[in-house]
Amino acid sequence: MLLEKMQQYWMSILKNKKIFTRNYYKCKILTVILIIFMVFTGCRQERITEKVQKKETVESAMYAEAKETAQIFQNIYIQEKSELNTLKTKRKIINCLKMQGYAAVDRDNQIDMVNSEKVEKFCKAAEKEEQAAVDIVVVFDEGEIIQYHLESMDGKVDVRLCQVEWKDNNPQAEYYDEYEAYAWKYTEKGYLFIEEYRPPGFDGAPGETGFRVQPLNETCRELNRKYVMPLGYTLNNLLITNWDEQNYTELDFYDLYEKMYHMKYGKQVPYEANFGGAEYEVPEDEFEEVLQTYLPFDSTEIEKGTFYNCDDKTFRYRPRGLYDCEFPYEPYPEVISYEKLHDGTLKLTIEAVWEIRMLDQAITSELMIKPMKDGSFQYLSNKVIKSDQNANAGWYMPRLTEEEWKANYSNN
């Protein structure tokens, strides 16, 4: 279109000599500008094409490499297909990757990273703004992996990653991404955090990812899985509140009823929430039995911290709703040390690892637990001994007060 218009313009000028003479210099300048424009546009387009081709080449190479990595443990995937989500099988996969020289860890950071010295060496080089590179393979459920390739130069860390899933017992590379880390850090405790930039208002998954590089005592891991992880930091304040048998008013028994019901029966409470503000009367025996399985409080103490109907012998229960739901991506707990006291009580030191804030010690507390001979246990007390000023348990959302609940739901 542009060339056609230019051709028409030139023909009209050449037909009229006066016009041609008068506009000679103008035409000459216009011609030079046009040539420069065409050259510049061509060069720019060529650079864009080269950049796209280079990215496609790198992406293809990453896809191929990630598929080859998954093929290393293909036999394990086929043989252990029904057990892929167990720690036992994930450990087999990680050890298989270890034999091939990969740094590898599970997504939940429940298994020590293998070949971690490679990642630690990379982090130290990156901190010195030196050139370095390392691959980290992260094992997910169902045998899926994400392979990260990190490169450092002049204080910057570039990240490439590829996700591999399985189809018909064969690995399939499904997703690729690359970015310059918006922020990254290697902590004294031994966590590597990297962050992909997210613009303000972004409503997708957060950009932060954390890897535990340094090993953790296996007994600590076992104690964590048995006593702490079933409760965790989600939708309850037991691990972020100072409390004991005499001072427990800050505990929310309704939160703990929900969490402990699942711990006891392996399913959610049989009372559904709704947008209109659901309210139920839970039989006294049912409510107290759940709480007293895991807490040292008698009926009178539980009644003080709840709305108890003495005539009907029921507890009023309101599931969380639209106005007191909790923001996702809470921290996860790590038991970093333990002590068995003379009376058999366990004292666990617990730290909250909060990936989206890139904190591996968001809150530190001491939890006292009383194990029973039959394998059951009770939580006796919790003491917060340190809290990061950037955390302040900001993930926890208290339930609505009586006044707030009426204000939001009284017209429904």
C-alpha cells in the first residue's frame, strides 16, 4: 500500500517539469528519509526475528532436556504407578536423579535435597556476582517434575523452567517459562528463594518459589509429619498464639473443631457453609469429643470459649463464609529441633516457612505435646519465641465477631 502511493506521487511529479524542479530538493530529502526508514524497519524486524528464533531454540532444547531427565526414572514411574504420591516413591525418584548428578528435591521440601552442594556453590557464586549455573529438579505428585535452570551473571539470576507430565507411561513436556528473577536470596538457614515478577493486581499464583538446600534431621521431619503438619497454619491460630491450660482465651475453638475433626475422622465437618451465613447447632458430645481428643480442656473450659446452649446441650457453630475466608498460600511448618522431657512430654521448636514472603522463619514457637501409650496425643501449650516483623502472622484471618456476623448476614 505504501509503495503504491509513493509510485503515484512520483509519476505526478515527473509529468510536470516545473513542479519537479521546484520540489527537487524536497523529493531528495524525502527519498533519503524513506530509505533510512526502510533500512531501520528491516534491521529491527531482523533483530526481532533473530530474538524469537533464539528463544524457540532455547525452549526446544529445554523441552528435550527435561524429557530426558524424566526418562531417567521412567521405570520407577511404571513400577510404582499406584504409589507415586508417597514419600517412599518420591525418595526413589530423587535418589535415581542423584545417581545421574542432578540436584533434586520434592515440592513439599519433605526430603533432603540430593547433590545440594551444587546449589550451594551456585548461590555463593551468585552472591559474589560471579558467573555460574545449576539445574534443580523438583518432584511433584503423580511423577511430574519441573526442571529449573538457573544462571547468574553480574548479580542477576536468570531462570528457565520446564514442566513434565506423563501420558501413556511416557514423559511429555507441557510448559516452559523463562524470566529474570525479580528478587532472590539464599538464607542462613539454607533456603533458596526466587521470585518471578507479578504486576500489581495480578490475581494468579504468586511468583515466589522456595527450595530447602540444607538437610534437616529426619526425626524432626517425622515429628513434624505426625504432630504438626496435620494442624499447620491454615485456618487456625494454635501455633501463632501464646496459650496453655490456664490461659487459652485467644484460641479459637471453632477453628480447632474443624481442623481436629478432619484429624480424627479423615473428613470435613458435616456442616456446609453458604453465602448467606450458615448456622448450626452441634450436639455437645460431638463437639467436645473432637476437641478433647487433642486438647487438655474440660467441658466447662470449652463452653467458656464458645456459644453453648445449655437447654439444648448444643454448641452454636457458624462455618467461615465470604467475609472471613482466609487468603491462600499460608506458610508450612518445620520442626527444627525437639526435646523429650523426663515426664515423656515433647517440646518441639517449630518455624513457619512462608514462601510468598521469602521467609524461612516467619514465626518460631515452642509447642508442648503429650504422646499417649495408644499412639494418640494432646497439645498442651504453645509459646511464640520469635516473629519476623515482615510476617506478624498476616495470613491468619480471625472469624467474624458477633457484631460483624450480624452486620453481614442479618438481612439474609
